[in-house]
Amino acid sequence: MVDRQTGTRQNTNIIRVVAASMAGTTVEWYDFFLYGVAAALVFNSVFFPALGPAAGTVASLATFAIGFVARPVGGLVFGHYGDRLGRKKLLVISLVMMGAATFAIGLLPSAATIGVAAPILLIVLRLIQGFALGGEWGGAVLIVSEHGDPARRGYWASWPQAGVPLGQLLANGLLFLLAAVQDDASFQSWGWRIPFLLSAVLVLIGLYIRLSVEESPVFRAAQERAAEQPAAEHMPIVDVFRRYPREVFTAMGARFAENVSYYIFTIVITSYLTARFGLPSSFVLGAVLIGAAFHLVTVPIWGALSDRFGRRPVYLLGAAGVGVWGFVFIALIDTTNFGLTVLAVVGGLFFHGAMYGPQAAFLSELFGTNVRYSGVSVGYQLASVVAGGLAPIIAVALYTAFDSGYAVAVYVALSALLTLVAVATYGETRHRDLADDPALTR
């Protein structure tokens, strides 16, 4: 009876932690993806009108990429203090920063009103978004990984990951609704601003939930051990590269195909179909919206499967899947048929989820507690610069230069090959105890 009661309390606690982590992650990714979709659809005419449609689209997507440059910096700063002060405090700060920057973008005057100051301010706000998101992901997945039952770590840690498609679902859903009920002139003029301004409400909800959780018990235990055995002051980020170089590169390699494929399947498709085929934005947003709903459901399933079969086999299935599906994806969307376009996105996100579901647990298991926030943040965010950040720009350049979407499919396949090598050459991690130090046991 006592054990059953204890189990109930633990289950309630992990559910509360998951809700807090997922609420904040959803808000932050809502803000981040909202910018990505708006960059592909609107920002070229609002902030870069003098460049023309094609160059303006490249310029607006370049500002999207700038956010990725700031993410490793955010990962370094938040990771350092998160390993020293705790996960919870830094998660609250990152959420407030992201929400404030997104709200400000919604109020930003256009280039027609304030000239060159408009794109400059847009870039500054985008840098703040990237900096905040760089610190968000590591803390969100760690506070769940370090709270939950080790036997179900993949499942519980996948729920903050599910905040990504949920954030995209909200962002694309609002933009789809506005694009559907407004004419293009109204949407380009002011309609796109509404989702940015609504982020303030989502931030308040996320803060309310996030402030209710306790600090990670694994982190508290590590702090207590450190207090009992005082050691020399350490710099977590230095320790990461000194003691875990292989793990950092493994994390980066694991991220590569996952990051590239996701932005191809959800962001690049927007500019590809609207610019190349002249399809309305509502067509693309609707397809991605359905794909995001499917993704939201499947990510936790893949996380649970990684608890049963291991992180590595599930992850490898996803990497191989996106490498092949990239060619199917292009063949389907080139038909400009809505049903086949939906199938293209759903199939791509199905295989992507096989990487993204186990990813939080896998990366958490690579590092020791005292450097875990820094390790997962650096590995995750450094890869995002060269993978996700450059993916839209590279993809647009490829299909423009070769006049074919299949050039983009080759790009996805090469990314998948890199991830396959990185994950296949590292051992299985699902049985690791997060209280142990992998650097001492490998």
C-alpha cells in the first residue's frame, strides 16, 4: 500500500514536470517557427521590399538563419549557469526572453515606415530569440530526464520534444487561419502580426506552469555531493570539451539529418511551392498543419519504442528513412496535389520522429550531471547552426541553381549518411544511470 502510494506520488510529480517542460517548450518553438513561416511568406515584402521577391526571400530566410547562430551562444551561457545554479531558474529566464522578443516583432514597423532600421531591429530581435532558444531545449529535456523513471526515460523525455510539433501546430494553424480568412493585402499588411502578439498570452501560461515544478532531484543530489566534498571551481563548458569530446561530436552528428530534414519538410516546402509553383500560402500551411498534428502523436510513441528496443536502432531507422523519403517527398509535392503534399509531409515527419523521439534521452545519457546541461546544449545547438540554420538557404540555392527539387533530396540524403555514421559508431545508452559519469565508465 505504501509503495503504491509512493508510486502514485511519483507519477503525479513526473506528469507535472512534463507539463511544465512541454508548456514552455511549446511556447518557445511556437515563437521560433512562427518566425520561420513568416520569413518564408511575409518578411520579404515587409522588411526587404527593395530587393525584389527572389532576393527578398533569401534575405528574410537569412535572418531566420541568424537565430541559429545565436543558439550555441545561448547554449553556452545557459548551460554554464544551468549546471551551476540549476535547470529551473534558467528555464524561466529563457521563456521570458523568447516571449518578449516575439511580441516585439509583432509591433515592429515595416521598412516602408522606418527604412533600414526595420530589418536591423528584426535581426536584433531574431538574435534574442535564438539566444533564448539555445538555453531552452537543454534545460527542458534534462529536468524531465532527471525526474523520471529510468526504464521509461525515452518516453517521458520525448514529451518536451512533442512541444516542437505542438508549437508548430499553433504557429501554422494561426497563420493558416489568418491567410484563409483575409485577402493577401490585409495579411501582408497587419494580419501576420496577430500570432506574434498572441505569444504574450502563451508565455504567461507557460510561466505559471513552469514556476510550479521543483528542481531536478539528480541535480540536487549532485550539488549535495559537491558540498560534502568541496573541489576546485570548475567551468562546465571546459569540462565538456576536455572529458566528452566524442560525445559532443556524436550529439552533433545525431542532430544533423534530424535538423536538416525537419526544416526541409516544414519550412522550405513553403517557399518551394509558393515561389516555384505559385500555390497559395494556405495550401502549404494546411499540409504542414496536418503533418504537425501527426508528428505530435508519433514523437512520444517513438520515445517509448526506444525504451524497449534501444535508442540506437530507432534513431538509425529514422535517419535512413529521411534519407530515402527525401526523394519521395519531392516527387509527391511536385504534383501540386494537396493530398499527395500532405502525404509527403506526414511521411517525412514520420521518419523524423524516429530520431526526434529518442533524441532527448539519448543526448542526456551522453554526459555526466555536472556538465549535462552544457553538454547537451552545445552538441545540440552547434549542429543547429550548420544543419537547421543553413538548411533553408542551401535548399533554396539548390533548387534554384539546378531547377529541380531533387537537388534538395540529395542534400537530405547526404545529411542522413552523416547521422547514420555518428549514431552507428556509438554504443547503446538506454541502460545508463544518469547519476553516473559516462567519462569514467566508457
